[in-house]
Amino acid sequence: MKSGKTPTMNMRVLLAWGCQVAPPIHSRFQQISYIYLPFNDRRRTLHSQAMVESNKKRGRKPKKPTSDTKDFHSTNPAESAAVEDAAAAAVPKPQTRRLGRGRSRDGEKHVEDPNSDIAASPERRSTMTAAAEAAAPQPRWEILEKVVPAMDAVVKVFCFHTEPNFSMPWQRKRQYSSSSSGFVVGGRRVLTNAHSVEHHTQVQLKKRGSDTKYLATVLAIGTECDIALLTVKNEEFWEGVSPVEFGDLPALQDAVTVVGYPIGGDTISVTSGVVSRMEILSYVHGSTELLGLQIDAAINSGNSGGPAFSDKGKCVGIAFQSLKNEDAENIGYVIPTPVIMHFIQDYEKNGAYTGFPILGIEWQKMENPDLRKSMGMRSDQKGVLIKRVEPTASESQVLKPSDVILSFDGVNIANDGTVKFRHGERIAFSYLISQKHTGDDALVKVLRNLEMLEFNIKLGTHKRLIPAHIKGRPPSYYIVAGFVFTAVSVPYLRSEYAQILLHTGSSSLIEDFQLTQRHDEVILANEFGRDYEFDAPVKLLDKFLHAMAQSVDEQLVIVSQVLAANINVGYEEIVNTQVLAFNGKPVKNLKSLASMVKSCDEEFLKLDLEYQQMVILRTETAKAATLDILKTYCIPSAMSDDLMT
């Protein structure tokens, strides 16, 4: 099918079951016959041609084909092609021929087939032909509709990135560029992956078949769902481009086609596969879990942000990550339409991306019958047990540990934490929460001390002690006497410990965007845990996995490093260690630490660190040495801009 067709055009293909196109037959007169017949008639025709060849061998002159056959003869190749098209469009009819009477040369008797459409004499010809036409099996025709995906709506995304330098937060790393994919949607907007434009300094788009790059503006970045929304001000970009249409959530084994600009070439690429799994997946970039599709179509570097089309030409998802494992092949992941529509509706409703709400609890399965009985559950009751409730979540006012959640918004929850999804499918009940928007209400039914209770809870976003992302802002820092203090985040840990993204067992999920230039310190196959699990401080890792913030402004403050100077001799090896208290007062966040140090009028600055370490400096000397250290290390300021306000 030619790619020059209109993207939204429906191409109808007619297929006849059992029909064949006979190959060219060369005779002594150099005539070529193109025959388009049902299979049974073709077999009889070939038998007739074999008899003609036999007659030629016996010296007989071959008979000319009768006028009621569907043979088209031409010695001109151009005419032959035209005749072939005409024959393919014509409805095939049974072919008739005349057999000679008498015995054959081998002495066998000729037996007429009563069901044959071959006339034995002129008087019987019309009667037998009519009967044969009625009795002969008619070819079956099926109309198959094949919709061409809107590939002209798929664009190539070029981005220049400048990432923060978390080890030296007062500056940024060396610029690098990447290429990925995107596609046009309604409202003159373009969708791509969030990681494709993360820390962007410039974004350009190029249409299929064009040699022009157009500057793009980033409207919104959804880090959790790994989706970004772009637009282009140049009117020329939108000429001749039709937006893709979104389809419903596909079923298992439904065909999908991934379109994009992966590594290995500059032109558009198409890979096909089927939906092999549908469940709640770990989204690498956002460090969250949302609904996702697993497909067996190849998703390579550069495919990120490209659309996945159904066989009806509708977009059913966005390619965003793949599984890299020596025991697995062609396992790719697609962001499905419910997540995409949630992102778009959130932006249109609020004018910005506000995120996906969560239910701020930790829970465990109740598959053990003794556990259920101890909680007073009846045999017909199912649910999950609350272990902890986030102190910063609004539901902490109503939900308590040891409550059993029986249902969410009227949907019953099973003992394994799943709910009914579609016919023959179940899914984690967090899917129900992810369908809500920030600020929406949800009805939660719980069992507490043998009593059934219902609570109307307002859902909000997740406040982590160690945030999963910094939303494009530069990292915060504060420097005194060469001690560099900062707040821990997942991007910080990723930068410090082997580029962590996600690691489960021996399988690594990686984001797929193609790097064209990048600093040597950054690698493409970022992994979460392979080195991090061995190198990261144990207590930092424990807080990352299990700690809960006690207030909305709480941060985990650490000494990132010590810039060597005379004032801090003996402390140079302190690295990535949490600060617990300053002069006996708990450190709540980085801003409070900077404020306490600045206003300190005591003789000594005393820092209580993790692992019972202690740092003591003379206050006047430490503050005076800070200016010299900043000058020595070419640091413009002792604190980041957000701490000055």
C-alpha cells in the first residue's frame, strides 16, 4: 500500500476464497493468456490446455478459444497489464469446452461427467450448461477493510538537554541532544514522552517527508505518566497534517502497529505485534505505577513518544519503555488511552498538569483465612488490610491501621488487592484510583472492629519524603565552611549511584530515546539497582523505600560532600550522610537549616549526623571561611535561589 495515500482514507481490499491468478502460458504463437478464474474452473481449464498440448504433439492444429471464455490475449505488454486489471475486476464465470467423441489413444472409454458444464452435442449444450452453472460451487467473496494509520501525523522530536549537576548543584552538566518520536493530536498539539524533553533547552519537530525543523514550545510535562504536550507557533507546520484519532482500550491478542523514528535510520519505521498483557506497570521515568500495555512489537531507542495504532487506524497508546533482558525478546510497553486521556483532560481542566491522585496507605493481602478470621471478616467478605497511613494524606483523618478496605467507589476489592476489569481479567485496585483526578471524592468502605464504615475521601497527590522528581527545577543547596548540604531526591540518587531507573530481580526497564551526543559520564542503558543496591548508604535506601514524610515541608537533608579547605580538615570524607540536628534542634528541611546557621550566635556550629557522627566548627571562623571557599571553587552563591526567598 503506497504511503502517499491520504492518511484517513479507508482502503478496501476484495479477496475471493479459492481464487487464483494463473501464470502466463506461452504457446508457439508467443501469445500470453491471463486467466482469473475460480479454483475448480482453473483446474478444468488447465486440463483443456494439456489436451491442446497433446494434440499439438500429435500434429493437430490447436483450436481457438471460444468466445464465451474469459481468456484475454495480447502480445503487447502494456495491453497485457491493462487486460489483467480488467480480468481481475470481472466476475469469473465457468468456462466451457468441447471434447472429441470416441475412444482415446490408450483405449480407455470416455465417460461424461453429468455435473460437467462441457457439452456433448450442440442439442444438449444449452441444457447441460445451465444445469452446470446452477450446480457449480460459486466463489465466496469477503470484503476486508484495512485502514492505513495516520503516519503523516507522526513527527520526529529533536531536543537539547541540559541536566542539573547534583554533585555540584550550582551548575549544570554538559549539553547533549536526543531524538525521539511524537504525533499530532487535536487542538494543534503534539504528544510525546516526558523523558524525551526532560531538562530541555530547545525542542524542534520535523514532519514526515519534510526537511524543515520547527521550533516547539513545551506546554505541560506529566512526569508520573511520562507524557509531554507540545505545540508549534509556525502555521506552516500544521499545513496538510491531520490529527490522529484515539481508540478504545484494546483486548489481548489485538494487533498493534508502532510507528516512530527509532535508531537505525532517519525515515519513519513501522513495527507490528499484538497486545500480550495488560496490567498495572512500573513507569520508569515517573517512579510510579499506572495501567500499561505489553506488546511484542519491537520498541527501540528513538521509538519513545511514537503512537501505537490498532488495525482500525486508531491510536491506542504511546510507546515509552522496553524490557532489556537476556532471557526476553521484543517486550515493549505502551501507555494506553485511559492514561493519555487523563493527562489531556487534566491539562484542559486546570491549564497545567496536576498529577495522578493516590490513596496514601500501605496495605497487605488477606489471602490467609486465619488473618481474615482474626479481623472479624465473614466468609463472604473480602478486602485488604491497611498497614500504615501517610501522615500528610487527607485520608489519615479517617483511615487507621488495621482497617480492612472492602470496596472503593462501590467496587469490591478481592483478598489479593484486585478488582474485576474486563471479562476474564482482573487488575490491581489502584487502577480505580488512577482514573480519578486530583481533588475528586471517593467512597471507601472499611471494616473496623466488626463494624462497617463508609468514608468520603478527597484524593490528592503523593508527598514523598524522597520525591521521585524535581519537576524541572534546579536542585537546592546550601554551603557553609565547605560543607555542601542538599535535599535527597530520586534524581539525586540516580546521579550519585549508577544512574538508577528501575531494577526488579535481574530485569531492567529502560526508557527508549535515541542519544546523539552525550557526556561520557552519562550512559544510555540506565539501570535501577544493579550498582545502587550495593553502593547506596543502607539508611538512605531504607528511607527511600519505607520512610513517610511527617509534614508537607519535610525533607531529608544530607551532607553531599565537603569541599576541602583548612577549616574542615578531618571532615573531607563525609559523603551523602543525613543531618539529624543542628545545635540540638531537629533539621526539618534545607531552608530551616540555612536559617538556623545564619542566625546562630553560639560559639560553635554543631551538626549531628547519621551513624552517630559529629561535626563541630567555630562559628565565626566557619562563616568567614565560606566566602574564600566559594571564590576558590568558583561558586557564585552560598545557597540556591529558592532558599533566598
